[in-house]
Amino acid sequence: MKKPKICLIFCGGTIGMVRNPSTGVLGPAQDASEILRLFPELQKIIQFDFKVLVNIDSSNMSPDIWTQIARKIHELYDLYDGFVIAHGTDTMAYTASAISFALQNLNKPIVLTGSLVPLNEIGSDGRNNLIYACLTATLDIAEVCIVLSNHIIRGNRAKKFHESFSALFHSPNFPVLGELGRPIKLEDWRLKRRDRKLKYEPRFDSNISVLKLFPGFDPAIIDKVLARKAHGIILEGFGPGNVPSNIIMQIEKCSKRGIPLVLANQMEKGITNLTSYAVGFEAFEAGAISSKDMTTEACVAKLMWVLAQTRKLSEVKKLMESDLAGEMSI
Ligand code: ASP
């Protein structure tokens, strides 16, 4: 039987790190390609190619590297049955979201995975994670997903939750796509493989600001962001997106200047609803765009992606409020 063909794109993270013997601190390994040699059993059932794109702690991930990842997958798209991206967990939810916007209408899976403990250390979760990520990449699933902690999660719904093997990521507003085990159990609401025309648009405009409200927030902070000519703002409001009345003028100023202000929320399992309280409705009337049930991570990647397509406020609003890649429930 023909073995499925998977391309493993290495982007770094703990999974490929080694410990500095004198400080004990983790940093990227010199030769990441060593990794595949550790998986002889996988190579019996899957045909692999391995590409090192970058080898960084994911705190150094950037929209430019998202573009490089999307380009690489686009270039190789027809050659493989699925893709696996090894990536640090700290910013994995941002990258997964970004790739889901850059490569829409997938007909095969793009699976991100990583680990808490480096592969070459005792008790590493990396081995299992990588094996399950590769197996998932051969299955009937056609979306960007994260495989960690016994679950398959839609990438643009994921949030890093806890530094523990069992609950590293969660998906607060969307059910998991599958459960890892023998066999892997896939849920019916996942997107399945079928003939779709890939939509490829890998650019991002990173000139945005993300602000978090707190009691005593100085409205002049928004003026400062406007003065530095940000192209868009994400503001995490209280509860379901409520804001203090002293920032309404700034929200209006954003609308008048054509700068999208997306109102998100600070809740762990939060849905933004600007019509439940007067303090949210005022923001809505002043022109704030609701993040609905998107995670802030998905919002960041989406706003950057949308702003690279258009700077026209009405078009930005329309795209931000539409479900583009499963990131939002309508
Ligand atoms: N700091 C690491 C990173 O995100 C953490 C990890 O890989 O889990 O690259």
C-alpha cells in the first residue's frame, strides 16, 4: 500500500530545544533535522520530508515568518497529503490562526504541534505529540489544527491554557475536533477532505495595537495609539465587551478617522456582546466592531490579515464580522 506523504515544517519551540549545560536554560538546538531520526516507527508507515524554516523560541515568531510558512506550504501544497508544523506553544495559537487566514479552503490538514519538555529529555511529551500530529495529518480532516494534550483543536479557536501535559491548550468557544487515542476519534463537525480550490493570501499588516482595559484606564492611551498611526486597534473590554464611558469619544475618533477598533473581551470563555449593557451599546454606537466569540489570538491574526486586504473601514468591518475560516460562530 502507498504510504501517505507528510511534510514536517520545523519552526522551533521547546520540542527542538536543548538545555544549556551551565545555565540550565532552554534554547534552540543547532541541528533540528536530527529530530526525524528519532522516529523510525513513524517512517515505516508515513513517507516524510523535513524542512527547517526557522529554529526559534516562538516568542520571536512574527507576521513575516507567518508569511514564510504560508508560502512554503503553498509551494508544496500539491505534493503532500498533509503538513505538520513543529512550533513553540507560547504563540502557537496566533500562528495557527494566521495560517488559517492565509490558506483558506483547505482540502488537507495543516497540524501544529510542540511540547513542554524537549524531545531529548526524560519524560518528554514531544514524542507522543509529534507522532499524533503526523498521524492526524494523514486523516480525513481539512483544516488548520493543533494536536496537543490528547486533543485535536481547531487552530483559530485555540488558547494556551496551562503548562501541563493534560491541559496545555483549550478551545473555549468551539468543541474539540477529535480525541487522540487508539484509534484517533474524529468529530463530525470537523472540515473533511474534499475538492476545494485553495485561497492563498499570505500577507499581514502588523501595524495594529492590542489594549486591555483596566479600572483607571487613561483614554489618552488610545490617542497615543492613534498618533502613532496604527491601522487598527483591538481593545479587550470588561465582561462581554463593556467599556468605561470616558473612552467613547476615543472610539468615535477612531471611526471618524477610518481606523477599525475591534472590541474583544477579557473573559476566559468569553463572547463579546455589545447589546447586553448600555456601557457596551454606547461603544457599538460609536462604531466599535464586535469580536463575537473569537479568541483575542484569532482576532489579532485576522485583523492583520484583513488590513493587508483592505483599509476601507466598511470592508474591514464586514470581513471582521464574517466567519472566514471557522474562527467565529455566526
Ligand atoms: N518558549 C517556548 C516557545 O514557545 C515554549 C514551548 O515551546 O512550549 O517557543
